[in-house]
Amino acid sequence: MRLQSSILFLLSLLFTALGFSQEVPKGAEIVELATQPDVSPDGKFFAFVWDGDIWTASTDGGKIRRITTHQAQETSPKISPNGKNIAFASQRTGSWQVYTVSIYGGNLKQITNHSEGYFLMDWYPEGNHLLVRSKRDQRGPRVDRFFKISSKAIGKEELLFDAHGDEGRVSKNGKVIFQRGGVGLYRKGYKGSQSAQVWLWDNNKFTRLVAEEGGSRSPRWDVNDGSYYYISGKSGAFNLYKRSINGDDEKKITHFEDDSVMLPSVSRDGNIIVFRYLAEFHKIDFSKGEIKPEKIVIWNRGERTGSREEERLEIRTAGQAVFSKDGLEIAFVAGGDLWVMDTVLKEPKRITDSAAEEREPVFSPDGNSIIYISDDGLSARLCRASRADDNIFWWQNEEFKTENLSEDGEVIEDIIYSPDGKSISMIKGQGDLWIADADGKNQRKLISSWNAPRYDWSPNSQWIAYSVYDNNFNRDIWIVPVDGSKPAFNLSRHPDSDGGVKWSPDGKLLAFTGRRFDTETDIYYVWLKKSDEQISSRERELDKALDLMKKSRPKKSSDSKPKIDKAPEKEEVEESRFIKGLRIMFNLPSKQKKVGPKPELPKEEKKAEPKDSTIDFDGINERIRRISIPDVTENNLFWSPDSKKLAFSGKVKGVQGIYTIGFPVKSATPSLLISKTIYMPRWLSKDNKIVYYSSGVPGAFVRGKGESYPFKVLIKRSLSSHYRVGFLQAWRAMRDGFYDSALNNRDWDKI
């Protein structure tokens, strides 16, 4: 079988050498967007990554050959110096480990097994060792180090030197040329302190070879170690250059202007260079005399066996999870779709099934609908889901109704229901805050901003408090009426950063975090009415005592009291004798109908004053109070339902968790509530329960104990559709978030 494979492989090389490779058969798939080419020692074929696997092809083009077939991602193929094996990295065991395989696809062997994994750089010229890059115990922003490992079996690793490096290549004499620093591979035009440099390590000595403003990266040895190739951005696009080791001679090899040369590979005989340009591989054949890049047309025919066009996943963690108002049902996102379940059976029901990414689910206050964002890459729309049968619970339904509440093309995020359920707030574009009716209609802009505010509704749905950056990147707390009747009011007015604002459930307090003293973040709060702040501590204790007595000793009902006859008034007795005399004289009946008292007019009912309907803005910033807990960075604020405790996330005396401060504040010493990190917490009045999600699993804290609600969902999805949405989302983010609104005068759609 191996002999037959060898013959077929050699025949494919022969056919491509005769010029048949450029003719793409009808129905064949032209390979594009493949990456990481590595040329064989004689320059006749090369290995590369496509569709997550390792493939080979002739440098003249033609049909490609699959080397690996696995659900895990494979990367960094490197052909051995004798041309018989390919080393590569794979995530088959969960982390990046190094494997070797025959160029025909057999004899697979794993040669590393470290939990931190490895990134493969190059073969040593004798073929018995490999150069790899990995993280160990070093500290700092760039902690990767080069190691020398065996290419035969799992063994010990040898640290080359204690300094960061990348893109390392070993010469035939054991010298190592490598790259230091650098920004993202696909970033063009960067000039600054992070620009990549080319360095040499030889005989335990470091030499900086190239350090240019536009960046110099991906160094590759020539046939000898007297010269090398590298990519430079000094001409705008990154082009290929050849340079002597002493820097006396440099030659520009490619002259591209619109896009860059990427990831070049040089054959060990020095005749062939393969690199990627735009979406295809190109080569330069120096044996022809004329230095001219040629496109390598390669193709695949038939099904991509094992190409993962369809993906089946078992998912046990949620990207986001929220609870219904009573905490008994959970809506969550898993695998990009929206699900719902209860807290007992924990049997998820799928609400959506599409290629779009669903996120940010929110239960309506009445629990009858769930709003969410559906992002297909072109739009991030506001949508609403409801039960097909509203007579049964969400988790009992098998079908659901969904509808769009916003227009196509809009990008929406951070959606919140108003407490009364009549409105929905959302962020559009880069940071504009909009309000709409609960059905998505009558949308109106409340705030214009270049960055997304973080905000919270007042309990009576009349105000919104928010934090947003100004043009000097200072963030303040603002309050604005929802009806837009007044301009937004700057509550905090501080030159440093404030944020994370939360309205107390009784509407009397606003709490937020701020960095006002050096680099320490503290909690700040303000009573919105002067009168609330001026209530004495004794008055608060009196209210507390009365509440306690009323709860402990409720009044008995009037029916339970013994009936006591009231003695008649004197006038009533005399009147009775007179009437009795008249009755006897005129023979009148003995009993008279008693005339009741005149009925009282019904009292006019007083409407309860809405909570926080009045805010004393005059001098409000001077009423802001600080809660300082030394050496603690507080965040993720949320209130207890009775507004008597403010909870926050922080690390106090080495213990990370959720802590509380009592209100009114008597002591800045926090009490530990939950000793774990939680997200999206909400404190319910029922059972004093706190619901949240942690490590991707919904949970709750009730009666001093934590509960978790694990789940499992099985999904099947089209990878091509899934990747398309991801690509469009990234493309949209680049377009909308580009620093120049004119996009450097480029046609973005054409790009």
C-alpha cells in the first residue's frame, strides 16, 4: 500500500512538471486562503495548512494531497531535512503538541506532552531535533522562549536562551535567526516602538541585524548562513528582501504595492521560495534567472473527507445566562443559539436554530417574552421570542415564536427592559442610546456618543443613569430623563474615571465605582434627595424598630375582641321615657327604626408618589460619599431588594468573592457573602436568593448555600455558515471601528 502511495505521489509530481497542473478540472475546488507553506529541501513540493489539516502539493501547482485528517486543528508543518517526514503542531490532546508524520500520511508519532504546549519553528539540520517556542515560568509581556527538543520521541527540552523570540530558523551551522517584537501579522503601516526586529543568536551572543521603523519580520536563511531573506514594511506593503549577514548588501526581491508577502519558506538548496500573497500561494524560482513571482494554482477534487463541513457539538457551558423574575426559569446562549430551561429538570429547550449568533437574552418583567440580539454579520438586530403555548411554562413548550423588532442593517447591543416593561433601551452604532416601546416601535435617540455608555434604569422607569467617556477619555456619571424633557446632568463631575452605576431598588440612592485617589478604585454613593440624607440615625433605627414590632406582633382582628355594650347617654335615656309616654298615650308601636349616623363621604384616594420622582440636583455632586476599602478594587455592584445592602465583587485580604456593605453606611468593613467569582448577578426578593452564572454554568446562592444548574445541549451546525458569520462580524468591526471614518479614502465594499 505504501509503495502504491509513493508511486502515485511521484506521478503527481511528474504530471505537474510536464505542465498539466495549471489545468483545473471541471468541478474541482481551487484552493484559496491556505497558509503556512513549507518547501521541501529540493523545492519540488511544499506542505501547507488548509481547512485545519496538513496538505502537500507540487510547487508547480496541481492537485493537493491530504496528509492529516482530524477534527482538531493542525498548524505549522515543517518538512524534515531529508524530505521524508513532516513535523507539525496539533490540538488533538487539547493543547498544542508536536507530531511527526510521513510525507505520504502514515507513521504518525507524538513527540511532546507538556500542558503548556509548543509552537513549532524549524528542524535542526541533522534531522534529530526540532526548534520550538513555548511558555514556561518567565514573567513579562512576552514570555515565550526557544527550546530544542528531540524529533524522535517525547524527551527533555533544552532552553536555548532566556529571552523572547519568534519565527526562529536554524542554519546548517547551528546559528539561529529570529524575530523579536512586532504587531499583528496582518497589520500594515504600523510605525513605532513595537515594530518587529531581526536578530541573530550565534555562540551565545546576540546581534541585532535589522531594526526598521516599518517593521522587519519572518527571517529565513539562504542556502548558506552568509545571507538571509526577510520581510520589510519600509515600502508600504511588506515585501521580500535579501540581505547579507553583515548588512553590506541588500536587494529587494518583490515589488508588491497593494498587499503583503506573508510567511515565506526557502528550500534548503536555495532555488525556490514559496509565500502567500493575497489569497494564493506564489513562488520564485531562482534557477530560471529571472526573479519573477508566479502564482501556484492548486486544487482539490471531490469531497473534503473529514473537512468538518458539518460540526456536531456537545456543549455544557453557556456564553450568557439570565433568570426569570422569580428565578425559576433560565434563558441562556450556547453554541450561538438561545435556549431555555427550568432549575429542577434542567432539560434545555431550543428557541432559535440559525447560523446567526444570538446573545444578550433578557426576560420581560412579566416573563411572557425574551428579547435578544441576533447577529448574522450584516446586522445585529433586536428580536423577541415568545411561547407558542402561553398556558404552559417556557420549559414545557416545544415550539416558540420569534420576530424582528428592528430594521436590517442596524447594529444593536446592551438591551434592557425598563422596570415597568413598557420600554426597551439599547445601544446603536458606536454608542448612541435609544429608547423604544416594548414592541420595538417609536424608537427615539436619547443620547449621542462615540462610545457605548453603561447604564441603569431608575425603579420608576423615568430616569436613566449612565457613565460615558468624553473626548478626553474621562468618564463621568450622568442622569437623564427618559422622556428627553431635560438635558443630561453630570452627577459626578470628576476629572478621573467613574463608572458601574447602579440605582437602588427604592430609588433613593445611586452607587458607582470611581478612581479618584491615585490608582485605587472605591465605591461612591449619593442620596438623591437631601431629606433622605438628613434623616438622623435614631430616626432610621426607630423605623427599623417599628417594622420589627409590626412583623412580630401583628394587630388582632376586630372580630376576636369581646363585645362590650355601650351605656346610653343621658339624653338618650330621657328621650326614651318621653317617647314611651307618647307611645302609651296615643297607642303607638313599641319599636322605632333606628336612624343611623349620616354616612361619611368617601375620602379621596391619594395616589402613591412614584419612587425617586424628585431628585435634588442642586449641590448633588457635593453630597457624594466615599466607601474606602484599602487595597481592594471593587466592581460589579448590585443591590439587595430592600436597598439595605450593596454587594460588590472584589478581593479582600486575599479572598476573591462577593462582599456586602450595609446601608446606611456605619462601617466600611465588608462582609463576605459568596466566595467565588460570579457574573450577571441579580438579588431576588424571593428567598433572598442571588442568581448568577459562573464558569459558564447558571447558579444561585440561597440560605447560605450555593446551587448550580448544569446542563447539556447537543447541536449540529454548518461550519461554512458559522465561519461566514464570524468573518462578516470581524469585517464589520474593522469597518465600523476604524480610526478614520473615511476609511483612508478606500472603498470598503471593494476591499
